[in-house]
Amino acid sequence: MRKESAGVTEALLKSAEQEFLAHGFHDASLRRISAESGVSTNSIYTRFGDKAGLFETLVKPAADGLMQIYMDSVQAASDVSEVTDAIACGNRGTDDVLVYI
């Protein structure tokens, strides 16, 4: 089994983040990402499968955090009996999302 070079995944993620921010998902280039990271495009395919897998790896932690805030807000709203209290829970959830972002 091949030993993974230290720091390659981190370098790829950093380069990918910059590439996706600059060019968006559609126009992002795996060749530019790999060149910026100093590795072959095969390193991306090996670690992430494809461009979508690389993008998912970058955004999943943020998406999971947003989903958790949403689910907490829904749970809080369902735990109250008054509609106005449920609305207040929803508003707090929205505020929490904005702070998170």
C-alpha cells in the first residue's frame, strides 16, 4: 500500500477552496488546483473521486453546521405550545444561521 505524502490533502483543499471561490463550481479547474498544490490531477481523483467529491469535502462541514442550527430551531419550535413562541424560535434560528454564516 502506498504511503500518502504528508500535507497533500490539506494543500489540495486549500487550493480547491481558492479555485472554487474565484471561479465557481462549474468553471473551477482540477488542473489549476493540482498545479497550485504541486501534485497530479490523479491525486485529486484518488482522494476525492472527482470535482464534485472535492467540492463536497469542502462544503460539508459548513452545510452540516447549518443543518444542525436548522434542526435545533425546528425542535425548539415544536417543543412550545404557543404559535408566537414557535415563531420566536424560528426567528432565533434565523438569527443563529446569520451569525454562523
